[in-house]
Amino acid sequence: MTWGDEEPASLADLTAYDRLANELGFVWLTSNDHLVYGRPWLDGPVALASILPAIGAMTVATTIALPVVRGPGPLAKALAAIDRLSGGKLVVGVGPGSSERDYRAVGIAWKERWPRFEEAVQALRTLLRPASEPFEGAFYSTEGMHLLPAPTQPGGPPIWMGSWGSDVGLRRVARLADGWLASGYNTTPEAFGETLQRLHGHLRREGIDPEGFPNAVATMFLYLTEDAATADAVLTEVLAPTLGRPPEQLRERLLVGSASECVEKLARYESAGAEHVLIWPVGDELHQLERFHDAVMSQLGAG
């Protein structure tokens, strides 16, 4: 989705972005999810559904959707429709969310987010697999619920889970998820590699082969510029106040700066074991996609 200062993207903007990404060889198209945010924010699943006619062979994903805030039932209904309408190309990325305002908006206590999240993921998986046994928990029950039509993918779309890398979070990923989503503005290539190794240990303890467990780095904000002053302005005036992180920390972590700096950082992520990096252009989206393709992807040999 476009970043946008005042007005969110129009359908024409989203479709143009989607088509260009497809033409340039990008393989994933994703949307994030907030009810209340510091900038105007289109509904994530609705925006994702709106561009399905133009996705071509791209995978579509929620990075991330909020099953506690939306409720596992309504979210499962929307995701099943997106999976069917995309021809079975959906990856469901989920997390509890990091905004207390989202929870206030739906009348759910912020302190309940973690126990609710664990249950919501299990309920969501059950609802996306109509033939499975119902889930019964303290907060949610799927007894007697059959949300039809079912998703296109046999067994439902895979559910990937966001985690910033705590051991509690990684154990949760190993127990409940089909893949791991790291946060670009909360890690570095070296920290990602160390966290991935810890996740592999948790997966082995769950009897899961780490080699078959996929990962991606999401929320990787991007602004390519050879002008250091412009890069500083993007970090200090746009990203730092929105993300609540110091500019120097974000400079180390995100793809803001010259093409050569971005190539070097992404090569380190690849060496650390990252399988996908999901970029998020900060303004001038179409031009940024083209520059990234021409100046960065070409140097990495990436598709």
C-alpha cells in the first residue's frame, strides 16, 4: 500500500502499483492492518481484495492481519474470500498488533492481547479448514461454525506469524504457525540470523524440520536516493516519528539511502537466511519500485 501524507491511495493508484510490481518481477504483494493509525489508512483486507484482478502470478499476503482486533470469525470469512478470488494465492500473516488504540476501538482490553491472540490464531486456522475439529477456548469457540465457501487451498492458506524475536514469541511461532515474519524496523541482518537460529531450535523441539519452515522480513521501508540530505529527511521527518524509533537506528535497519547501501544490506540478509524481504516504498511509489528493480534487484540477481 502507498504511504501517503494526507489522502490514502485510490483504486487506480493501487492497481497501477500492482501492475508495475507484476511487470517488474516482484513475487509478493502485501497489505498491513490497522483500524487507527497516525496516517490515513485504507482497510487492509479490502484494499488487498480490490487489486486481485491485476496480481498475475504474485502471492498476496497480509503482513499482518489482526485476528484479535477483527475477531477470528469475521477475519476468516474475509480471508477465505480473498483466497478463492486470488485463485489460492494467499498467505495469511498474523500478529496481535502493536497499537493499543486498535484495541480501544473494538472494546478489547490491551492486557488480554496475548492470551486472546494465541486462541484467535487457533480459531482462525480451524475456521479456514471446515473439515477440522472445532476449537474451544476461554475467549473463542468455533463449535457449530462452518464458514462457507471454504478457501481454495487444500487445508486453508498457510498462516505465518509475526514476531520481533523474543523467545516467548519464537516458541509461539514454532507451535502455531506455518512461517515466520520478522519486522524490518526491529532487526538487523545479523540479529535476524541469530533469531532465525533460535527459531530453528524451537522448531526442532516441536518436531518440525527447520529447513521446510519459511520466513520473510516485512515492514522493510524503502527510499532510494543518492542524496544523503534527502535520506536524512525521510528518516527524521517521516519514519522516526511514525515508527517511534531513533533515526540512527532506522538508518542501520531500513533500506533508506543509496542503491549500493541497499544492495549491501540485502546481501547480508540473504547470507543470514532471509528468504523474502517485503519492501515498503515511502512516497513516490512507482518510481521507487522501478529504481529498486533497476539499481538493486539487478545487482542481487533477485526476482
